[in-house]
Amino acid sequence: MSDEPTVSLPELEAQSLAEAALLLDHAREKRDPGQLASALDNNLHVWTAIRTIAAHPEATLTETARGNLLRLSDFVATRTLSNGVTIPDETLNTLINVNLQISEGLLDGAKRAAGL
């Protein structure tokens, strides 16, 4: 047996969202179109994974949570694909904030599920 702690899927997704938010923020600060394109692509991949999980019939999500995650993934995809690296700062701020808020919510839910 290993003494390493196990990490739940919600915790992994929370980490991925937080990392994606940091990459987006860093790319925005650097004003580097290549770095921004990479950060946007990474964020889109994270949200595609979340959408896949949320859409799975066996996902243990309330219908409200499922619907919210699916709508957010649509929002992220639409804004990313329609703007690309010309994405306005306001929209980029929204993507970063959404990531951080959902990440926090996932971690809170994981803590409640673990009885902490």
C-alpha cells in the first residue's frame, strides 16, 4: 500500500481549472499572442473534459450542477473560438474568474464529500 494521498476527480479538475486560470492571466500580462493562444487552447481542453464528465449519464451531479457546467463549457468554447487571441480583456477576465470560482466550488464539494 502507498501512503500517498489519493486525489479525487473533482480535485483534479479543480487543479486543472486553477492552472488554466494562471496560464491565461500570465499570457495576458505578457501580451504574447503565442502564449495566449496556448493558454486559451489549454483552457478549452480543460472545459472539454469537464463537459465530457458532466454529460456522462453516470456522473454523480445534480441536474442543476450538470446544466450549469454544460452551459459554462458552451460559454467558454464560444468565447474562445469566436475571439481567439483577439479576445477582449473583459472576456479574458471572465474566463479566469469562472475557472477560479468553479475550482473553488469543486474543492469545497470534495471537502464536504470527505467529511472535512
